[in-house]
Amino acid sequence: MPRADADDRRQHSSGAGGVSTRERAGSSPPGAAPVRPRGRVGGVTSARWSFEASRAAPGQGRQAIREFAAAAEPTAWALGAIALCVTEALTNVVVHAYRDQERAGRVEMDAELDGNSLRVRVRDHGAGLKPRLDSPGLGLGLPLITRMSARAEVASPNGGGTEIIMRFDVREQDGAHGR
């Protein structure tokens, strides 16, 4: 799926980081579409998944990203932060993205691992970022992602939906992010 140019989306950022792409064949959790190759460049590994935006999606995504990130031999703290942030991002999609539709849509997730840097993108094609007074959540998901990741960006692509890009240092010990 092509990424939107910076001019095509509104962004909100926190922190710093950057990565490029190469593919590693990987496994997919039950119910997830298989990992699809994206090409090879240097020492970067990447994978892509697609899930139905159902109650199972957060667990499927958490399992997929833990298996993918394990190749980098992350610290226990980093792996826990990665899994938590992916779970929160996917839960936001399940709860909010397709709330006005009869059937759940899809959520796409891709990841790139370049040395000690992991970038994870979660993308839906739902309602987008809109205030919701009847929200069943407490509004803690995005602030938690911002706190636990080295950098987080939330974008509203022109085509609709929401895109969350999270970056992690897989060697991080305690969540300090150099602060």
C-alpha cells in the first residue's frame, strides 16, 4: 500500500528516529493475512500483516510483532513496550475506526527493523480522528503510546482513516528515551 506524502496528511509527532526497508519472510498469527514481501535493501528487515478489525486483532498483532521483533534480540523492556503499544494502537482501531459501519473493516500493520531501530505502522480506513463523547475508553491509548515509544506520529491521510507510526529502540532498558 503506498504511503501518503507529508503534504497529504496532518501529523502530530513526538521524539526522533528513522528507518528504510528489506523483507524477512515470517509467520502470521491465526486469522491474520500472511506476511507479504516488500523487497531488500541493506540490512533492514520488514514485514506486513492485515487483520480484520475485530476483538481478535490486538492479540494477533501483538503476537505477530513479538515474533518479528524477536529477531533483533530486544531487551525485555523494549519488547514489552513494543507489544503494549501495538496492542493499544490495534485496540483503538477496533473500538473507534469502524464504529459507524455494520461490518468491521481491515487494519494493516507493517514493521521495519534496521539494526536497533524498529518502526511499526498501524493503518485503518475508518472514521479517522474525530472527537467522540460516547467513547468507551478513557483516552489513555495514544498518550501511553507516546510515552512508551521513542517516537510516535498520528496522521489523518486524505483518503480517510488513521495511521499511527511508532518507533522503538530495541536495546532500550527502562523507557528513558535519552530524556
